[in-house]
Amino acid sequence: MHNLTLFHDMRLGMRAKVAASSLLYQKLLKLSQSSMASTSSAQLINFLSTDLGRLDDFCCIAPHLVIAPLQTIAILTILWSYLGTAATLVGFSLLLALIPLQSFTGKLSGQFRAKTATQTDTRLKLTTEIIASMRSVKAFNWEGPLGKRIFDARSNEIKALSNGTFLKAINISIFFTAYRVVCFACLVVYVLHGEQSTLLTPEVIFVSLALLNRLRLTTTNCLPSAIAMTAELLVTCRRIQAFLLLDEVEKEKATENQLAQSEKFKVKAEHVTAKWSQTKSTVLNNVSFSLKRGELLAVIGPVGSGKSSLLFGLLGELPLISGSLKMAKNTLSYASQEAFIVFDSVRNNILFGETYQAERYQTVIMACALQRDIEELPEGDQTMVGIGENQSSKGTVVQLSGGQRARVALARAVYRQADVYLLDDSLSAVDAPVAQHIFQKCILELLNGKTTILVTHQLQFLEQTNKILFLDDKNPDIPAFVGSYNELQRSGKLKDVLQTIGKNSNNKTEKETSKRSPIYSHLSTTLNGLTSIRAFRKENRWSEQFTSYLNDHSALWFFYLASSRAMALFVDWAVILYVVAITTTVMTSEVITGSEAGLAITSGLTLTGMIQWLIKNFADLEGQMNSVERVVVYQVLEQEQEKSSIQKIVLEKEWPSEGSIKVENLKLFYNNNPVLRNINFSIYGGEKVGIVGRTSAGKSSLVGALLQLYTPEKGSVISIDGVDTTKIDLNLLRKSISIIDQRPVLFSGSVRFNLDPFGVHSEDRIWAALKSVELAKKIQSFNFKEKLDQEVSLTFFSAGELQLLQLARAILEQNKILLLDEATSNVDMQTDALVQKTIRKHFFNCTVLTVAHRLSTIIDCDRVMVLEAGQIVEFDAPSTLLKRGGLFAKMCQKTGENMYEHLRKQAEI
């Protein structure tokens, strides 16, 4: 009966855990944007891996909260019949005295559990951030300070775990000592207070020992464990409750804000004012516009003006303070600014659950300029992309470039048949010819007749749109401008926008395990792409996939439960047969005394629990060793060169002093596919070089090779100031080069930590760097006392402001070489101009390599390097390249007649 009952208890725990997991996931799908900002994938994983595990344990131990008192009464009654009142009361009193101690330890256990859960959340969040941004961690040479933060977080977690373990040790010690103390006391009192004829017969001794042993299990093990587990479960319930009470998206209001079918407009905004939360500033202020069927609206404006927030409002993700934002009852499709890529094939990433239609699929591929990229992939559109579990078992997995990711996300949005398309800066991550192709073939032709809202910084396309919405956070009291290109031109606003282009170059005098793993992975992926999932109305599909992963795991878990109980039942029968054999032997023997018989039978009965405990511990050990095996697997992965053994030459203290770069015969392969082919070039110290080329031409790979993030083929030589960088310490190399990456990162921590993780710069220098990038006022406006030392998150900054933070960090580092890898792709022209102006001011005597798709960013460089299919096809001054009429000239011509003329004039200054 015990094993059967325990099996049902464990099955109940499994069901409760599955139900709670499903509930958490359903809540995740409904989180508002402000709630998403306060939720990390690490926290969700901790819920499932640790917190919900308490449900399993509680269901097994909870019955003892009722059974223990009943068992105690029954045992004491039987014990009284053997030992009498005095001895029984003494034994019971001793056990009763332990209850306050056990209650206290149970309460402490709950407190320590809460602290442990918080520390685990912190440690997992840090670990997840670092792993997701490992390229940046290595490029910044931040392994040391970030590693220390993880070590400190783990130390705090271990400290909290140690306190809980200490309490368990106390309970275990009570469990083993109380039995002997109580037995001794009861028998002593029995002898001293009994009648003259009272003797310690074998019957009295062994019956009393058996009863007290059972009482020990009940009062010093089962009951305290049940109390402690109840306290821990209450902590878990409070944590889950806090998550379940987070704000949700207001889908009901989205339904109320639908335009009538008779309405001539498809989208209509009237005096919209909105903010993400009551504690945040307004992101949209008095915005009004309307769109008819087939109209194309371009949304422009500086960084932080609310362009993406407007799309979130249309998606029902942004709560409105006043005004109305209505859409006709129709289907909607969305391409996010940060491309959402699932660990799946390229085709499935584009289809995203939609039915495959070959003709439309090919049309979309061509319109989004993906045909060539797919042909170059090892398995075509069946090639696996993204990051996920068990990649080695999925064949060749390719990491897409930023431009490829953006076009796959755009293709997904366009493939879906919808009436309204929301495209958030889908052209920024691609080069000018590809942007022109996408705008013409995809937005103008394929989406012809569809209502489209395009957030963009590509001003050359404005003239071909029906309407333009200009948002400006600098003048919150002035309503947002909306009108045609000609109206914008007549209003004078276009002049203000276009003037920012000239700021780039007019100032030429300043020129310079297991099944659980898919569950956790699915949780993280869902949180990262939640906006896209909801925009495509794919919540049910993702929920079904999560349920499928849960079912797979539950099937294995149920098999484990059944097999463990079956083994326990087998052991019980084996022990019963053993005890029967002992009893039979004792009863038939004429030489075995009563005391010896009692000892034999009592010891035999003890074997039941001991053998089960032994088998359970062996099984647990084997399961825990799986974790060790996974760690060992990571240890044998190919690693970077041992930093301590690289340095073979002695460098000058001020290396590099000039910043000259020479590359010879550079070859680089990804998964046996060449990405850089025999690259040769020289760059003088202090020279400003622009690097352009089609998406996946090898631009970012070249930047990675300069930082030794990738291992080039033998024979490749990269020298800085005449020193072969493969022969020096990686730490020294990477700390000598500053980089502003195309995907800015913000690690959990303060502004100070994200700018100066090594703590070597004064506060005045940090504020000066922030002032240089015009972020000082922003940070001083934060609602906390310690402006630089208060922890911040991504919700505090826009994508453009994150890039400016990276620029401030580079200013603090003062290195002789600065690499900009698409650093301004997601910012407006005004911010781009600020970045270029700041670089000319603070890095005028430094070597600057700028990878860019926006040609106005690099048109005033000393030379421009043009890459195509991993090779240098042109490398000269921009004016020379324009006169030559090669690939660079064609790229400039693709920007449009007016922009081309502007670029030509800037190149000749």
C-alpha cells in the first residue's frame, strides 16, 4: 500500500507541476511590454527547474501533515499498554519538546529558500546575458569583470544554499539521536517507576523499540520535512503569484478600437498620447494620422522619438493615456526592429506556421533579395539557423548576418497575407542596392494595394511614399507632422531632417540534457519574440508546441516514477521474504533465545527502509552525474588559445602607438564555407577607412578576424604596428582595440559598470564622456539618487541611445584603433551625425574602421574598402571610386539621383 500510495502522490505532483508550467506559459503569452521588461528568461527557467519542483516534493510529503498526528496517537496508545503511563509520557514529552525547534527550522527553511531563489534568479540572469552576448564580451575583453560578477552571484547563492543545508543537517542529526535518547529514557523510567515484578523482557524491549522507531520517523523526519516543505512551497506560490499578477496586454481594448467596416480608413489615430508605465515619460504625444487602403506611410524622426512605440500601439502592446488608435477589423503582419529568428530552417522561419505556397514563397524570396543568400547556404532554405538545443544533431547550423536576419524577418511578415503591414526599420541592416531592391520590389510592388507603415531612417525613399509622419521628442508640445513629401518640404521640416545629412561631412576641416532543455529553450525564445508571436496571432501554435515539449518530458518522468516504485515494491517483497525466512528460522530453532529472536526480526525490518534509501541514492547520484557529464562536454569544446602561452614577444608599453594595420593572405572559413578569401591590405596609422559591401560580403567577419574572435587559416597574417597579433596575448590585443558593435548590449548593472567595468575611470571622466555623446541629461533625469550606480535595464534606453553608450565607453578607453560595425544602422541621420562628429573630435588621430550600409556615413573617409563575396574588389578614396564607375559608384547610384549627387559632392570636398 505504501508504494502504491506514494506512486499516486508522485503522479499528482507531476500533474500539478505540468499544470503550473502550462499556466505560467499562458501568462507569458499575455505579458504586457512593461511586464516583459521586468521578466527574464532566467527567471522563467528557474520557475520551471527549481520552484515547481517543490510541487513534486510537497505532494509526496504533504499527507504526513495529517498522518503524523494520527500515527503518533496510535503508537502512543499501544506504547502505553506496554510501558505504562509514566514511561509513555516521558517519551512523548521528549518528542513534543522537539516540535518548537522543528517549527523554527521550518520557518527558517522558507526564508532561506526565498533568498536562494532570488540569488538563483540573479545568477541565471547574468549567465544568460553573458552567453547571449559572448561575442561582445570577448570583443570588449570583459571576461574578467563579468566572470567576477557571476562568481560573486554564485557565491551568494551557495551561501544561501549552505544555510538551508545546515538546517537539514540539524534535522538529520535530531532524527538519528532522538530515537536513542527517547528509547533510553522510556526504558529507564519503565524500570524505575514500574512495579517490583516489572522486568525488561524481550517482548517489552523489542516492541517498544519498533514502536519508538516508527514514532521517530513520524515526528523527527516526516512531520518536520512536511512543515519545511510547506514553508518552501509558500515561497514558491508567492513567487508564482507575483508573476501571474503582472500586467497583461489589453486585447479587449484592441477589439473596442476597431474601425467600422463602412469607415474609409484602415488605420486612424486621433490625438494619441501614450507611455509605457506611470513611472516612465511619455513616448507618444498628440499623434494624429489616418491611412486608407493601399497607402504607404513612412514614419521618421530622431532616436527616442517614439517610432517603434507607435507600432507597438497599433499592435495593442502600448497602453494609451488619451486619444484613440483604431484599425479596421483585418489581418495584420509585423516585422520587428530586432529580427526574431527561431532555431529552425530558413523556410520555417519565413512560413512561421503559415501554409507553404510555392509560387508566393518564391515571389517573396525574390522581393526580399534572399535568393542568392539561400543558394549559398549549405542546404538551401532547409539549412538550420538560429541558436537552440542539440545543434549538433540538426545537421549544419548557420548563424545569419544582421542583414540576412532582417530580410528573413521581413520575408516572414510579407509572406503572410494581411491587410496592414507594420515594418519597423527593416531597411537599416542592408546595403543601399539591396535596400533599393526591397523598397521597389517588396514594399512598392508586392505590397501594392496593402496599407503599409514603414519606420525608416532611409530618407531617399520618402518621395515615393503617400504620407510621411515626422515624430520629434525635442518639441513635445508641438503635434507630430503628417503629410505628403511635398507638404513636408513646404513646411520646412524636411529641410531640418536633410540638414543632418550634411553634418556628416560639411565640416571637412574636422575630418576623422535532455527533454527539459527544449522546454527551457522554448521559454526563452517565446520571451524574446513575444511581440512577433502575438502580431502573427500564433499564440495557440506556440502554446501547443510548449505542451508537446511538456508531454515528452512528462512521459519520461512518468516512466521514472513507475519504475522507481516498481523497484521499491520489488525490494519490499524481497525484504518481506527475508524477514519471513528469519522468523521461520527463529520459530523452529530451539537454541535461539527470545532476545536474539527479537533482535534478528527487528534488524530485518529495518532493512526495508535502508535498502530503499540506498537504491534511491544510487539512482539520484546517477541522475546528478548527468549534469557533470554535460559540464564535461562543454569542457572539451574547442577553445581559444591559452592566453598565458600566447605571448612570445615583448611589446612596448604604449603599443600600439600608431594604429597601423596590415593584413596578408587572410582566409577564414565558417563550417567549411569560405567567408574571407585571400584578403590583403594596409592601413596607415590615423587613417579613416569605410568598409562597405553587400550583406554577407564578409564585413563583420573581417572585424571579428582583427579581434581574433575567429581563427583564420594557416598562413594568414594580421599585424598592428608591425606586430603579428597571433603571437600576443588576447587580452592585450582586445583591450587595445575599441569596438562599437551592430547589436549593442546592456548588461545587468549600473551605467558606471557598463561604461567602466574595470573601475579605472573617475566619475568626472565618465560624466564628460556621457556629455560628449549627449546622454548626460538623459541619465541625470533618472528618478533615483545614484545616477551612475543605480541598476538600469534596456527599458531605460532606445536602440540609438545604447549605441551612444558604446561610443561613450570607447571615448573612455582612448585606444588607437576604433572599429565601428554597423554602429549607426538603427539610428536616425541626426544621431548618425552626432556619432560621426564625436568620432572626428575624440578620435582624430586614431585609426577608425567603419562598417556601414548607410553610404553617407563613410563618404568622407580617407579610403573606402568594397567587399564582395569575401574579397576586396575596390579600395581607394571615395572620390576616386566614384569617378572609376565601379561597384561603389553603382551602390551610390542606387540611393537615388538626389542622394547620389549629394554623396558625390561630399566625396569631392
